[in-house]
Amino acid sequence: MRGTWPSRVRRADDIVHVVRRADLERIGVQLPVLPVIALGSLPGDPDWAGRLASLGVDVVQSGAEVDSVETVAAARAAAPWSVVKARPGPSEHLVAAGARLLETEDDVPEGAYRLRLDASALVGIDSTRSDVEDPNDIAARIIEVAWNGSPADLWVAAPAGLDALPRGVVEDKLTALAEGARQARLAIAKVQFEDDEFFAR
């Protein structure tokens, strides 16, 4: 029941914008509840997609500051079962190469989802610090925010700025973020199951 969750929380709509599920479904994209995404670019070579997928990040990317057809195609090949995000570039060509989410303020072509550069999200890590967050703390934060809204509507995001950190630190921070989201999903599912059991009596 709702009263069993933390009550001292901030309103979800103060700090998050919703995942536009209908828009994603329209272009054939399915993401889990509380999808994990890294905003902005990532450090080093634009070869992040396979690594992101292995870390449990739901939306992968090359990591490039500005994507090209080649970086998107490589990301798609490295993580063929993942949804690919691209940074601002020639939108039509990026979508043709396999990008489905475009991180841009501009209009996007048919078949793509616009992820605004300033999109508010449930920020689970600090992109300005090199210390790695505790997944348990991330999970608790996610649950607090999700409690005042719909978990299916929330992004779990690493904010832009990770490109200024060492690659190993970024990997560790994204691992913690993905694990925190996983724990939060399990906790939310448990509460929802117990609520259904209670109301079925």
C-alpha cells in the first residue's frame, strides 16, 4: 500500500520529465521501466556502445560529441539489441544508420524520438565528481521520486559532463547507476505485487 513507502519526498514533476512512451512505441522502441541513459558525450574514443550494453545501460551510444553515420553504425553493430542514441548531427542519416533517439533541440525526422539536451530526468549520479555512488543510495533516490509519479514515466539518467572524467570512473559510475535502477525496479515490483495481493482479498 502507498503508506508503506517513504513519505518525505519531493514531487516527481518538480524534477523529471516523462518518458513519452506513446512516441517511443510509435517508432517501434520498447524500453523497460526506469530506463537508464547517459546524456551528453563520453570520454575517449567513440566506441562505448558495446560496453554500455554490458554495464546494463538501456540506451547505448557511441560516446561521440557529434555523431556521424559511421559512429552510429558502429554502435548499432556493437549492441544490435539495444536502442541507440545519437548526438546532434545529420539527423536523417543518423536515423538511417540506426539511431532511434536523437539528443537535440531541433526537430527530428520520422522514425526518431527527440531527447532534448535540457531534458530533466531522474539524475542518479553526479557527473562533476570522480567518486562513485553507492547503488543502494541510487535505488533509494529512484524509489523516493517514483513514489510520487509513475515509474514507467521516468528516465534514470547520468547527466551530461561525464566526458570530463576518466573512462574507468565513468564505467564504474554507470555500473552503479544501472545497478541502482535494477534494485529500484525490483523494489517497486514487490510493492506493486503486495498491493495487488492486498486488494485481491
